[in-house]
Amino acid sequence: MTVRPHTRSRRAESSALASLPDPAHGLDPGDKGIVTSHPFWSVAVGSCATGTREPGQGRKAAALSGNPGVPQTTWPPLSRAGVTHAWGPIVNKMDLVPDEPTMPSDDDLMESALVEARRASKLGEVPVGAVVVAGGQIVARRHNEREATIDPTAHAEVLALRDAAAKLGSWRLEDATLVVTLEPCPLCAGAAWASRISRVVWGAPNPEAGALGSLYHLGSDPRLNHEFRVTAGIREDECVAVLKEFFDQRRN
């Protein structure tokens, strides 16, 4: 047997549809759940739609119709409230996916660190500033406070890492970047290592105590259980100038 597809035109289909009963009343004259005919636009789920429905073949159709125990006889299906749905797209609403956070440039982040360094200079502290960025946002910004707190460990990097951990609720800063105006010393490079930082950006080199490139490189030592990327020399001239101006004033 050869099954031929329908060849009616859209105009002929529209005319035929107009002559049919209201779909809301179905095509079950006796209201007994028995399909007596299959017009070309009807869907008889669970059967081949070419013969008499077998007992039990209406279960899937009933589930689609929203009326338990009543086989679906028309398309579009009826809702539980008996409303015939109009034709329309299957998807009429798209979920909006938020854009990925935009990471500020290293230059912009160093500018924020320089602001902190200049603030430290005005307070009589060695002008070193640091910021920590995570998720495209600055989550901590600090400057040296050794004189104010009488604390030898109150370096800008250490204070910024502490604030960032408190802000993010975790001491692991695996997705964060530390930006500092002066190459970190062994204390601060060690703090960056301990925080599992992802990257460190520094401005001016530290030939006397630099531990991320000048004298040591604690960010790239295979003997340690964590390594991190380092970007050096960002806005170096400005970072050097802030330090030079501070110490020149102190000497005079």
C-alpha cells in the first residue's frame, strides 16, 4: 500500500476548516471518547490516524489534552479550562543571559593603585598602593600603613588581600588579580602565594627586595604547590616617580 501525502492547497484547507465544527466541541458526537472520523487537520495520537482507534490508544492524547480519560481529537489541543489555543511559535520568550563581566585594563587598575599610593604619601607612609580585582570589580584597595598601625606586616598587598578575602568570603582568591605599584617583597609575594591568587600585576621594580622577578620569583617556582602569572612594568614611570618624590622630600 502506498501512502500519499495530502496535496490540498492552503486555500482549500482554510475552506475545509471553516466548514468543520468548532474545535472546542471536538469530533466526538456522542461524547464517548471514540473518534469517528479523522479529517486531514486532525491528529490522533497513538494511532496511525487512518483507522479506528484501538482501546488504550488515547492515553497519550488524553495527557496532551489535559483532560484525563478523554482522547485528543482535535488540534490544537484543549487546555484544562477547555480553551482552544491559537497557532503560535513553540518558543515565544527567550531567557536573557547576562553578559560576562568586563575586566578593567591593567592601566586602569594601576591608576587605582596609584591613587592609594599618593594617599599613603600624604600620610607619611611609603607610597605603595594595591588593589584586588575579582569578577571585573575592584573588591579591595589599600596602601601601606606600617607607621599608622606600628605593624611591620601592614604592607599594601597584605592588607588588600585580607580585605578581598573578607569581601569574597574565602581565603582562596583563585580568580582574583592583585595590582600593586611596587614589585612585592618576599612577605607580600608569599601572601599572594598563600591566597592562591591567579595573577599579580606590578609597576615599579624593586631591586632591593623584589620577589616576583628582580631577586626571586615566588610566582614561578615549581618547588611550590601554587604558581601564578605575573605582569611587570605597568605604568612603571609613574610608579617610580611617586616613590622618588616621596624619598626626595624625606631627604630634604
